[in-house]
Amino acid sequence: MRWEGNRESQNVEDARGLGGGGGGGFRIGGGGLSIGSIVIALIAGWIFGINPLALLGMMESGGSAQVAQQPAAAPPASDAQARFVSTVLGDTEDVWRAKFKQAGSTYREPKLVLFSGSYPTACGRGQAAMGPFYCPADEKVYIDLRFYDVMKSRLGAPGDFAQAYVIAHEVGHHVQKLMGISDQVDSARRRMSETQYNAISVRVELQADCFAGIWAHDAQASRQIIEQGDVEEALNAATQIGDDTLQRKSQGAVVPESFTHGSSAQRVTWFKRGLQTGSIAQCDTFEARQL
């Protein structure tokens, strides 16, 4: 992925070491976890309902969590991984600012918080084992950068473009928030069974994948960021974190009614749709008869 020299976002906050649980590796609550345990937690979370709208009460009404008081500084210029993340975030800002302007609206940029171990958010206490997530209550994306090591070594999804896809997906949830989609899903959730809400959650996640594809489409058109093999990295990442693939790896069986993010094939399909068309209208998973 060609990212060196591109604009870095000023909306990245470095909270590593500020939120607690930052020393000695990933932690959940008071106990330390091995990398193997983290993977189990990641898989279990993706399968059993951890998603940016439901996880830890991630709703507008769920903003009662205690939030860290320490101000977060910008990441150091010498941190190459933080610079990469800042550049990808800046790229999403450029793409979505232009998209919203075309639609006669204004894009409100999200913050991206780098944390280690665990960190208090407006949606509850974020944990590294959750993987990256978006909190609509404070409009921030949270990521422990060591997740990228898990992607490479345990989930079989290496590559910088795969890493960028993860950020673009979470920013996709922010776009849903600005478009009012998150609030509509939140309202509908109260009237649904768990199975019904899981089905809606799949459509939310697949749309975020499609929005990530839009970022890749527009960034490539304007800045030629994609190198040989990059698209394959993103498609592989989408495949490896599909609900069916994760369930098969963790429990040896696939339970479609428990899906919250979509199958591998669905995630690949919707990312590719955004990548090929660059059209928000083509990402309407809620009206799609077949996902």
C-alpha cells in the first residue's frame, strides 16, 4: 500500500498507558491474557454479538460509562505504526468529506484513539480483546495496535492494506452514525428478538464493509494507493473474520442465526461492491433482498 508521504490526520489521540491495563500485554478486567486467550476472546466476541452498536451498550442512550480524564496527546512522529494509522484515517477524512460535500452535507470527522489493554469510553470500558471498535456516543474509533499482530499471526490476515481495511470499516460505522442509520437501528433493536436483531446487525456490518470499499475506490482514484496484492489482502481479511469462518475455527460448527457480522462470502461481496462502484447508493444492505 502506498501511504508514505500522504497527509496524516490530526484527529489521532495517543492514550496508550493512560487507561489502565497497559503493561504486560493485553488484559481483560484484572487478569492478564495470553495471545492465545485473546484470539479465543476475539472469536467469541465476533460470534456472540460484539458489534459497534450493541457492545457495552454502544448506543446514544448508553453513554453513562466513566471516561478517562487525562488528556491524550498526539502520537510521536517516530512511531511508524501510529503514522500509518494517522495516514489511513486522514485518507478516510478526505474521501468522506468529498462524499458528504457532493451530497450537500458536511462530514464531521471522528477521533481515533490508540490505547493499550483497556480504556474507558463513552460506551463502556474498551478492551483489547474486543478488537477495534467504534463508539457512536463519543464518535471515536478505538484500537489497540497490537491487534494487528493478532491479525497476522493468529487470524491469518497479514498486510498493511488489511490493516487499513479494519480502520476504514470502523470509520464506516461513523458514517452510518452521521447518516442516522445507527439511531434507526438502535430504535428498532428495542422491538426485536435476539435473532431478529442479529440479522439487522449483519446488514449494519456489511454496509460498513461496503463503505470501506468506497474508501479504497476513491482513495485509489485520487491518490493511487493500491499496490499489487493489496486488494487480495483486504479480501482475505474479510474472509478470515466472517462469522462462519470464525465459528468453524472456534466451535467446529456454523450457526447462521447467531451471525452478527455476516459470512465470509458476504463480507467479501459487499467490500468488493464498494470498491468497484464507489457509490453510497450501492451499499444499501437494508434494502437488499439477498446479502
